[in-house]
Amino acid sequence: MFKLHTRLKADTFEIARLELSRMLLMNDKSLPWLILVPERKGVRELDQLAEADRARLMEEIVIASRAIQHLYAPDKMNIGALGNLVPQLHLHVIGRYRTDRAWPGPIWGTGPGVPYTKEEAKEVCKRLKEAIKKAA
Amino acid sequence: MFKLHTRLKADTFEIARLELSRMLLMNDKSLPWLILVPERKGVRELDQLAEADRARLMEEIVIASRAIQHLYAPDKMNIGALGNLVPQLHLHVIGRYRTDRAWPGPIWGTGPGVPYTKEEAKEVCKRLKEAIKKAA
């Protein structure tokens, strides 16, 4: 059975379960930051996914990306699969701004971010869920 | 007509032209670092590519990734589309090591790297080109 890595669980809120991936909201309200975790056990690298899953993941990246662009109009999207600290395959889909804390550098590892309140997280997840439906 | 961004041209060596993307070698011999540039004019974001191109790009990421894993056996693959400095859509496919200069952080922006000599670059491009054929 697929189980979300404890570190991912601790740092995020669940937004939705897509066809392949769990879509999570990073607990950092300073920028729109989604994480996609394909629900496939033991996968660390992109090339370990089956070809159909890879194509589906690409489409889920696009869905996440369009939802962020629709709601937040960032200056640039950043997409990344790193996993140097958390081995479970996960994709970052992040809206970046010329004014954000790390621009033009990468955002990873530049925290601490600004956590959402419980109410804010609930509201943002709701809006993202609606945007995802439109983008899908 | 598609034209490679001057900054990408200056920082890389051309390895091969795949079905969709130009495959480049970043001029930094401290780690295996490939860049894929889909030959589509004016595209900045992944979701601006047509769906078939996106699926193809995913497969070319996998080809690049497998070539690196085959030749260099890194500890982790890092894949990213940032473009905060160079707007032309390009994908980084990088082999990371627990001993590299930025581990476990992202590698982008942590240079200067170590440039290849002309002969080294030629040799590495040749080996990568062969590895790509096997991975494709």
C-alpha cells in the first residue's frame, strides 16, 4: 500500500487525489507551492515510473501549474524533482515572483517559510481544488 | 525558426538533436548536467507546449536521466524547469552526489562550476551520445 513520506506529510496539507498523484499544498504561504506525489510504492526516480504514469504525471504537473497561474498570476513557474532529502518521488510546482525571498535563485532550502493558519490553509486548499477542476 | 537562447549557447556544448529537444551539456565538469531545450519558438512554460510535445519531453527527460545514470551512477537525479534568468523553456537533468558542492541543496546558482577543456567536452559529448542511443 502507498504511504506518504512522514516528512511530506508534516510539511503539507492535502488538496486532492488526482488520477496518479496526491496533490499537496506546501505549508508556506509566502508563495503558491504545490507538491505532486505519484501513488506508486518505492519509486524514487522519474524513470522508475511506467511510461503511461510518466505521461499522466506530466499532465498533472500542467494541471497544478495552470491552477497556480489562474489563481496567483506568478512571474514564472518553477518545476522540480529533487528528492535529495526526501527519497519518495515528488514533484514541486511553484509560482515564483521577482519579489520573492529567493528570486532569481531556486526556492528550495531557503526557508523557513511562513506557515498558514489552519483556516487559511483550508480556504486555499478549497480554492485550489476548484481551480484544478477547471484546469483538468 | 527556432533559435537557442544566447545564454544557453554560451554555457553549453551540443550533444544531440532529439525528436523534440536539443540536448546540451552544461559546461561544468564537476557533475553530469544535461539541458533539454524543446525546439519550439517562444515557449516559456511547460503548459505552453502541446500535449504530444509534453509527453515527448517527458520521454526525453527519461532518456537523459538514464544516460547519466548509466555513465555516472549518481546518488540522485535532480530534474528542474526554472527559467528565472533564461526565459526560453529548458529542462535541467542533473546527476547529484552526496559529495557535490551543493548537496543536499539545489545546484542552480551555486557556481562557478569547473569548465571542461575542449577535448574533454568532445569526449564526454561522444560518450553521452552513445549512451542516449542505448537509452532511447
